[in-house]
Amino acid sequence: MDVSVSRSGGIGGLRLVWEVDLDREPDRESWEVLLHDIPWDEVPPAPPEPDRFIYRIRCEPHEATLAERQVTGPWRELVDRVRARSEPRRAASGPRRAR
Amino acid sequence: MTRMRHAIVPPYLLARIAAVADERYPIAADAARRSLVRDAPVREWRLRGELPPFAHDRLPSVLPDAPSSPDRRISDAQGSETLPGRLVRREGQPATGDDAVDEAYDGLGDTHRMFDRVFGRDSIDGTGMPLEATVHYGDRYDNAFWDGERMVFGDGDGEIFSGFTNSISVIGHELAHGVTERTANLRYQGQSGALNEHVSDVFGALVEQYTLGQDAGAATWLIGEGIFTDAVEGRALRSMLEPGTAYDDDVLGRDPQPAHYDDYIQTREDNGGVHLNSGIPNRAFALAATALGGFAWEHMGRIWYATLTSGRLAVDTGFHRFAGETVRAASERFGADSRETRAVREAWAAVGVAPEEV
Ligand SMILES: [Zn+2]
């Protein structure tokens, strides 16, 4: 089972993706406790703010998109933990064009 | 900075400055008054308490060395994500020795000066609202943003980004988000969002050019030059003139900005690619400015500012409508057959955007 955090936006528009495969984590149980607390379906829409980050967080079958200022409480804990456990992959925000 | 004083100030502007600038711009008023001694017809207008008839349409853009009156407040978040942080430098206080604090202070001053001197706009709201900024936000925080009240700057991670206050175009970019919010309020999503980004890049680049006294040919047209560490193969975050060429790095990848409407990027990320698709109008602006030559804030800057503040842009304005409004603003200011209006039309054509008839 994977947890992924994609961060886009920011003044640079640079997208980063962090992924953790829970099956390879030594403390899988504590991850599951944390994931159990995530209010996947209770993220209110937030007006976009110029140059702030946007987080798309996935853990099958769940997915949620959060404005940076909504990443608090268990969301923040999850994001920080995923970031601490993996190296970010840089991903294009759209389809790459041949040049 | 005194080098330009005599070269670029037409007499009618001197008259206007001498007549209206006494209190707020004592240096400019004094300089204008001295110059006017040698210019009898304009002096007579002034003696009658009038502006010359042709002075009304063109706001003073002159005397880049003349001060404006910003009210700056720089706070220090000290590595936390708590805003506003501790107030560390207010208007008129001496440099603190903290580079981020002093760079933000100076950059906001430069941006205020351009908006005030060139476009006649005093601060973000046009009525002198304080310019508030927070620096040292977050832990190795790789970003700068406008939160509706203040500009916020991170220090960068030290590996890719070396801090966000050391680029004047970034500071101007953030302050311009405030101006857009108070004027056209372009919705930060899809094409109107890319235009919002574009407007911030335009004024960010213009502040840098105005402060350095660069004409369009000498300008870099880069946004965020100097914010990457030396380890990054790249010049800046974006190139307005050559979108897609700002960096090409093993870690960062290649600058993904499109330079032509045919390459518009549809994506769910980044509010619909607002930082990507801004490359298209950015290139149009830089192409027109470099085709015209001279100081970009004098012609293209005025056209874009007039467009932004015309009251004619809907919050969801798209590229074609925006292009049409810039052609209209150019025609109103410079004439439908002027080289300025032609340059604007040709630049939009070059990036594949046909201006809507408005
Ligand atoms: Zn922006």
C-alpha cells in the first residue's frame, strides 16, 4: 500500500511527489493509526491563494486536494512523515512536450 | 541615478511635477522648477496655474531617483510558520544587517516607487496602504507568496533555492499580486489564473528594469534570477522572452513553460498550470517591449497597467479577451495606427493568440 503526496503550485510552479510504500515500512502499524485519523472526505473547498502550494494526497481508495493552509493536524503529520521517509521525485505538471 | 534627470524629462512633465509634486516629491519638484527656468512657454502655463494641455494624458514617469512614500513593515517569522512574526524593521529605520529583512525592505521600496512614479499608484490599494512582509518563514521553506495581507518569503532549502528575497523581480511579483487582487481580481485558475501570474511577472520584471535603469534590450526578462544556488543549472525560475529555457537541470528537469498557445498545458496541478501557461502572454509582452525598444515601463508597462485597471476585465478573463483589451488600451493611449499598438498586435500573433474585438 502506497501513500503519495504531490505538491504543486508555489511561485516556481515546480511539482514534487513523495511516495512511501507502507509494506516496506518497519512501523506499519503506526502508519495505519495515523491514516485512520485522516478526514479524507471532510476537506472544504478553499479559494486559491497566489503562489501557495497545493497538496494532492493519495492512499487508495482515498484522495484529497488541500490548500497549504489546510494542511494541519493529522494531515500535517501525514505530509511531514511522508516527506521525512522519502526523497522527492520531480514531476512535470502536465504532459511533457517533445522539443 | 542622476544620470537620467536631464535626458528623459520633457518640459511639460517638468511643469506638471513642479506644479503638483511639491509636498510628496520635494526633490522632483525642486529639480523640475530649476529646469523650468529655461523653458518659457511651459513656465507661463505654470504661472497661470495650469498644466499644458498635452500633459494631462501622460502621468509622470520620470526621475527614478525621486523618492516615493512607502510605509514598509518587515517582520521575522524566525523559522516558524506563524504570521506575521516579530516586527523587525519599520519605515525609516536603518538596515538591520539581516540580508532577508533588508532585501525585502529595499525591494518593496523599489516596487512602491515604480508603481507610484510611473503609474501614479500609491501602494497596493492606491491609497498608501502599508506594505507588510514576513521573511524567514518556515523551515528551509522553498517559496514566496501573497496571502491577501502580506508578502511572505522563505529562506529556501539551501540546495536548490538560496532564498527568495534576493531577486527584486520576485518581490515585485508578490506585491503585484496584491495590486491585481485590488483591481481586476483575476481568478487564480486556468487562463485567468495564468493571466494573474503573467501580470505579476510583468510588473516584477519592470521593477527590476526600472530600478536598474535598463531598457528593453538590456533587460534579462528573467523572473527570479539569483534565487537558485550555484548547484543548479539554470538562470532563473522563468524567462519571459524565451519561456521554457530558464533552467535545464539534472534535479529540477527542464523549464516546462510553453511559449505559444498551441502548446497550452491542460493540467489539474498548479490551479490549472497557472505558472506554466503564463509563459504565453509573458512572451507576447517581452516581444512587443523589445520590438519597441526604450524603457518598457514607458510604453508596454502603461498599456498593461491601463488594461489591468480599466474595469473592463471580468474575473474569468481568458487570453483572447485580455489580448483584445491590451490592443484597446494601446490604441487609446498611443493611437490605433501607432507603432505601440502594432507591436502589441504582432506580439499576440507571434504567440498564437488572436485578440478578441472589444
Ligand atoms: Zn505568483
